[in-house]
Amino acid sequence: MAASLLARTAVLAAFLLASVLGAAQAQQRTSLAIVYTVGDTAGLVGVAENFAPVTDALAKRLGTPVSVSTVSPTNAKGVIESGKVDLLLLLTSDAWRAQNEHGWRIVALSSDTSGNIVQMAARKGVNVKDPAGLKGLRVATSGTFNLDVTTNVLKSRGVVRQVRELRDAKDADALPYFIQNGFTDVVATRDENTLKALTAAGATVFFKTDVIPVYAVIASPTLSLERLEAVRNALTGTRLPAEFTAKTRIRAFQPLNADHSVALALFDD
């Protein structure tokens, strides 16, 4: 009888211990959300596989499982405000605002295969030397990052409401066509091939931004400093495979430095 009671007690104790450990592990699970604009992560399909090099590195360093999900650009602000995830991978412009306005912390910035300098080129016959001279002119760009940078450059010059048009062509290949056929006066882009095509079409580059990383990983204000440092070390210390880079256009992750802060100040409202 006593032996049976001891056996049942041992089983119960083991069950309770497993429950406690399971709950603790669940509490320590790290969640990473990725905004659709990063690479080709257009939805939940394939995102876990595509970002396995990142989540594996995080899980190894943190010693806990890492879940990954995607967030639409329109819902990213809500996720930032609610703090429902531990980490968020998104455009640096949004990351900078999240840090300044909601207490999130930039953990690492991307080193990208595509250009990190947005340049403005004017079509032949348009005499402009600085973005401040774009009053009354038409400006075209392509993609969320280029549009965000261009908008903030115009804001910094006080002419964002005075340009005749600011349009997102969606497709970078359309920009040289716009210049050649007089559909726009100025193009803003970070794509080197597009810039070569614009130059071949007679356009002249008149402005360049500082180097601005395209993507950033930010940490929730609730993430401890110890875990934040572990995340930073995992991201900046991981050699990303070529397949990952091909899908996301992220070559590596780098820590935030003073030069980055100066460049990202462009996004101050």
C-alpha cells in the first residue's frame, strides 16, 4: 500500500515538474514577426523555411524555440503598439520610428545586396541641383523603401507638399521609360541597374543620400537586456547562406553604429 502510494506520488511529482518546465519553456519562447516587404515573404507559406538560418541561430543562442510569422505592412504599426511579439524584422524607416516613439530597440541592421544609397536623377533639360528645387516637378520612384526615403528627403527640404507629383511606379524597370517619354521629371532609386539605364537615357544624378540599411530587427521593450544582447550576437555573428541572401536580399546583419544613427535621423518626424 505504502509502495503504491509512493509510486503514485512520484508519478504526480514528475507530471507537475514536466508541466512547470513546459510552461517555463513556453514563456521563454521567442517570437519573430517579419513584415511582408522583406524579400519574397509574401505570406505565411514558406516563411519558416526561408528564414530558418535566422531562427536557428536565434534558437541556438537563446536556448529556446523561436516561432516565426509574417505581418502585413498595414498591420505592422499595430504589432509595434501592442508589443505582441518579441522581435520584428521590417524597414529601417519603420524601425527608427518604433524606437523613437514606442521604446522598441534596434538590435541589428541589414547589409544588403541591393543599393543602400537612394539617388535622384533628373531628365535631360530639367535643371535642378538639390531636392529643395523640386517644387512643381514630378517625381517617380518604385518600392516602399525608395518611396519612404524620397518622401522624407522632400520633407527635410520643406517641399513634400509642393512637388507636382510623387508616384510609386511599383516596377523599377518602368522608371527609365518614364524619363525617356517625359512622364516624370525626376526619378529616385537605389537600384544600380536602374541608375545606369537612367544615365543612358540622358538623366543626370544630382543628389545622393547617406548609406541607409534597408531592413532592421527591433526588440520589444519587454525583452530583457540579456536576451537582447543574445539576439544581437546571434544575428551579427551568423554567416547567412547564399540561398537566404538570394531570397531576401540580406547579405548579413550588422550592429547599429553612429553613422547609421545620423542616416536614420532622416526619418525623424
